[in-house]
Amino acid sequence: MGLTLTPNPDKQSKFIEVPVGTHLARCYQVIDCGMQLDPYTVGETKYKHKVALLFEVHGRDYAGNPLTVKNGEPMSIDKMYTASIYEKAPFFIDLQNWRGRPFTAAEKNKFEIKNVLGAWGMISVKTVLKKNGEPKNVMSDISGLPPELKSKLPVGFNELKYYDLDDPNQDVFDSLSPYWRKIIQSSQEYQGLTGEAPAKPKDFEAEDDIPF
């Protein structure tokens, strides 16, 4: 008698990709991923400080379908950055575009990344090819809200969460997805907390008010 295997719907991924285009989104998680090994350096071991921003997406796609998963929750998307506020760094460029105006010198020196929690913006999503040649939709950039949307924002869905390796909160860590917990655990800071390796300090600070 042959063995027939069928997918278990309870174990299948619930992840649905955000479609290509520009969408209204709200930042609901900021995750300090710490100093991560840079896979792109050749002939040396180099670490870069990484931070991840997670967004819930609202609205409808071009066909008029709501941007939700099967249980009705908003779709989500994330982007990981090298945590640099150097003027040409992608992180800094996205922050300025999101704010809608340049940082002053004083704002730049005081910037706190946790202030983007709960902030709304317009994210752009594009398709790229993974190493295996398969397509994947990724967040490419973010900009500020058009004036006409500022008074028509929906209610945010997800709980706001901020995880900081300088002041680690175990309850927040435990509430993160296994994917992000694994990334945090691979950082030099986390290994230092567990006595496996010396921790390295952060290389950036972060504060503001429009919209964060």
C-alpha cells in the first residue's frame, strides 16, 4: 500500500507577500538586531550593526482586494538596515524621506530609533530575485504621508514592540517571531549577554517629532 502525503494546513505558512506598489503602512516593531556578521566582506571578518523595522500594511491592491491575510489581519513586511545615520546610508535616506524634511544637526545627534514606532508612511514594494532565482517582494523605500491621508488614517492593528539589546526585555524578546529571535541570538551583543563572546557597543543613537 502506497503512502500518500498531503499538506497539513495547520503547519503551512500563513505569510502572504505584500503586492508590488505603494501602500499605506504603520511601523509596529523596531528590533535592534545588534552587530551581525557581514556576509559580503571578502578576506576578513566584519560586523555591522543592524536594525529591523516591521510594518503592517493597510488599504487595497490594484484589483481592489484588501491587503489582509486569510484571518483578516493586515499584511506585514519588514526591512533590515545597517544602523547608520551617515548622510548617504539607506537608513538615513529613508528616515529623512519618511519625515518629510531634513534632520537638523541637533536632531541627528539626538535621534532615537524607537520614536518611529507607531508612525505611518507610504512604503514602496518591488520584486527582486533571491539567490535561487525565485522572485520575492521586498520593501524598497518609505516616504511621508500625503496631506489628504493624515486625517483619514485607520486604527493600527498590531501591538507596538521595541527590542533594544542595550536594555534587553525578555518578555518582548519572547513575543518576537522565531525568525527575529534567531537573528538577535546571532549578534555579538546577545552572545556577550550569555557569556559566549564579548559584546560591542552600539554605533548610533537616535529623536524627533515629524512624524517621529
